[in-house]
Amino acid sequence: MRYFALLTLCLVSFNASAQRILSGKVIEEFDLTPMPGIRIMTKDTVILATTDLEGNFNIQLPRQTDTLLLAAIGMEWTLIGVPTNCNRLEIIMMSYAIYDFITVRAADKKRFKRFKGLHGKHKQAFDKGIFDSATPCVSYIFEKYAPGSVNPR
């Protein structure tokens, strides 16, 4: 019985050490306002947390997870890469736009132009005191609507 209890204790402590705690804030790209109700998920859509009224969140991230997906109504789904040395995530989400009367490739070009501006928006949020760091520690991953439409360089 003692061996069983010791084995259980070892497994529980091993499982707890396999996760890390992350905190962060999510804002919107135009007014740099906090985004409440954003679902933060793994890439296979397992919900880890939801942001509070001030756009803040805390999650336990398994060590092998290196990407997160953020989603909300009216916003584009945001895919981010999370480096292992980053514990505070400061994220800007793009609002969803409808592109009428243009091709999917043209819509991707317009989206990519906005996407490239997210780093500049991060600096603006830092200057206004919204974010704690001048540069994001996450990497934004651009997902195209049409394959081969934009060369993200």
C-alpha cells in the first residue's frame, strides 16, 4: 500500500511539472482596448481559458504545446507561437472584415497588410501603458484563406 501511495505521489508531481503557468492580456487592433470573452485554445480547439473583462487571462500550458489559438465572435482567429522563455503573453487580435467583390487572393493580401502592422500596434500599446513590453514575445502566424495567395515575407 505504501508503494502505491508513493507511486501515485510521484505521478502527480510529474504531471504538475509538465505544465507551465502563463498570463497575458488580449487587446483589439484599432482602439487598443481590452477584449473580454476571448477563448484561448490549443491548436486542436481544447479551451484552456477565457479572458476577463479587462482582457487578462491565466492558463496552464502543457510543455509540449507551442501554439495557441484565440477566437471570438467578430474577430479573426489568431494563431500564435509561444516560445519556451515567454511567461507573459501580450496579444493583439484583428477584427474580422468582410471583403465583398474581390477574390480570395486579394482578400488575403489586404489581411496580410493589416497583419504586418501588428508589431507597430504592439509598440503603440506599450507607449500608452497597456502592455508591459515594447516587443511581443509571441510570434503571430498568418493563416491564408487561399493557398498560395500571399508570400508572407
